[in-house]
Amino acid sequence: MLQEYFDRFRKNIIGIDQSFSTPFGEKKLCYADWTASGRLYAPIEKQISEIIGPLRGQYPHRNQSHRLCHDDGV
């Protein structure tokens, strides 16, 4: 029952069934770093790319001489 509940979330994890070729054959990727960064989750990534992505620009580094432009010309 618990497995069935979490299956709806698991199916949205990007790369959950990822495998890779090795000299010992095809191996399934085992991701064990959930606490630091986690895996990409499709519904969240979709929101980021469709809503936030178009609004984000390349931010200048502190050592660059150009400034951010605003609508008021500042």
C-alpha cells in the first residue's frame, strides 16, 4: 500500500530508471545523495523552466564592468 502511494511521485523523478554501460554490462544507476541535492522532479522542473526561466537573465560577476539595465534607463 505504501509503495502504491509513492509510485505517483516516483514516476516523476527524472532519471529514476537510468542505466549506463560498463565493461561488466549495463548497470542501473544507484543515486544515494538525496539529502544534499536530490533528483530532478519533473513537475518542479517544469515550473522552473516555464515560469521562472523566462524571467532569469545572466547575472554579471562582481569583476565585470557592465551594469544591469532597467526599463527606466538606470
